[in-house]
Amino acid sequence: MTEIPKDHPRYESLLAREKVAAGVKMGMTSIQGLISQGRGESFDYLIGERSTKSALYAERAAVAALLLAKNPVISVNGNAAALAPDKIVSLADVTGAKLEVNLFHRTETRVHLIIEQLKANGASEVLGKNPDASLELSHARRLVESRGIYSADVVLVPLEDGDRCEKLVEMGKTVIAIDLNPLSRTSKMSTISIVDNLTRALENMIKFGVELKKERNEELVKLITTYDNKKTLIEAISEIQEYLKAMAVELEQ
Ligand SMILES: Nc1ncnc2c1ncn2[C@@H]1O[C@H](COP(=O)(O)OP(=O)(O)OP(=O)(O)O)[C@@H](O)[C@H]1O
Ligand SMILES: CC(C)(COP(=O)(O)O)[C@@H](O)C(=O)O
Ligand code: BAL
């Protein structure tokens, strides 16, 4: 990995690029993950590389859903494993969610490396190595474990595919997506769409998880039952519009 000076103006995003590149070099992250990271970064510019109001609202609702779930599962792909394995494990600890590796560009080697990465960051058990159930999909994301994603009532899917997301919703699951693109199929199909950078979203969700655990269940139920994803996505898009307008004014000065 290239040493990124901490005083570099783009330190956070350069570090993220290094993590994804290192993930690819060690065989854990798919090479297509580089394309995905690049696309995500571009969207992050449009929200000013910060967690917007609508993102924070969606993150709180998402954590409430995970805390109230009977069988919550966090689905982990190669990008998430490279970018924030420690935060994924911490969120699982705070919410009691299981971890399951689920890949689009699946190889058994990559599944093994991601499991090892999560265990090296404190995970005790990680599912995904021995899929014994199948979603009605025509690609490798169909391979799931019956005691994990298949039977989950709430699934967190960072950096996801819209078709798997749609299938999970069709199965009656609450699907939480983290996707900087508010126009992706994933964002549109999810029950709760977090339009934020993966690392920031996980940091916020861990913090909210600790806070919300002290709340009574009625408070958590209220957060979910009053949540409207279409409204949140519309707010996310208008936050982008507002930010771009402010940047245009700034550039004129
Ligand atoms: N670090 C990140 N944080 C948040 N979102 C990210 C990050 N990196 C990539 N993304 C976004 O995650 C999505 C993952 O890419 P992917 O190709 O799976 O989705 P997609 O092609 O848009 O598919 P669909 O439209 O079916 O959701 C992209 O929209 C990308 O912008
Ligand atoms: C690259 C990735 C975002 C993840 O791929 P994997 O780690 O194989 O699930 C994939 O969904 C894609 O968009 O190509
Ligand atoms: N993530 C790869 C396939 C898709 O975007 O649906």
C-alpha cells in the first residue's frame, strides 16, 4: 500500500482507494470492486463527502430495524471487507447481527479470505462458506446459508445489486442498503436506503446502535413504522441539488 500522508486534502478517499486496491492484490476484493469504488467516490462528491440529514435519519431507522430483528444478518462483499472490516464486526456486535459473506464474483478463495479478514477483526462466526439454500437468482449471490440470509428477517446489504435486493424484499425481508447512488436499483428497491459512504454509515450506525439500545422498544418501533424510503430518497436527491447550487454560487464568487 502507498503511504498516504495524513495532511493530504483527500486523505480519507485516497486511503479508501488503497484499501480496495490492497484487497484486490491479496485476492479478497474483486477487480470490479475498483470500478465500484470509483463510482461511489464520484457520488460522494455530490453530497459534499459528509453524512447528510436524510442519511443520518435512514441510519437511525436501519439500526432500530436491526435491534428489533429476530434474525438480523449483515451481508459482506469484497469491497466492504476491504474498506471497513472492523466497523462491520462492531456493528454486528452492537446489534447482535450475524455476518454472512455473499459475493457476486464468487470464488471459494475469496469467501475464505473475507472470512479470515472478518475474524482477524474480531468476528467469532462468519457464515457463507457452506451455502445450503438458494435465492431465485441466476448469479452467485443466490448462494446463501439457511440460518443466515435465507431465514433473516432484516438484512443489511452494503454496495449491493438491485436484483438480489428486490428478491430479498419479495421474500418479505426488511432490506437495508448502503449505496451512494440514490438512483441505483438497490436504493430504489430497499426498505431502508442509506445514501452515504459505507465507512461513514457504519460509524454512524455503531454510534446510533449504542444510543438506541438504551431506548424502549416502542421508540425503535416508531422509528421504523414512520420511516418512508421514497420520501428519504427524494430528500437525498434534493440535498444533492441544494449542495450543487451552493457550490455553483461558491464558484461564481
Ligand atoms: N464506499 C462506498 N460507499 C457507498 N456506496 C458505494 C461505495 N462504493 C461504491 N458504492 C456504490 O455502490 C453501488 C455498488 O455498485 P453495483 O455495481 O453493485 O451497483 P449497481 O451497478 O448500481 O447496481 P444496481 O443499480 O442494481 O444497484 C454503486 O451504486 C456505487 O456507486
Ligand atoms: C464489485 C461489487 C460491488 C462486489 O462484488 P463481490 O465482492 O464479488 O460481491 C459487485 O457487486 C459489482 O458491482 O461488480
Ligand atoms: N453488482 C453487479 C451486478 C449488479 O450491479 O446488479
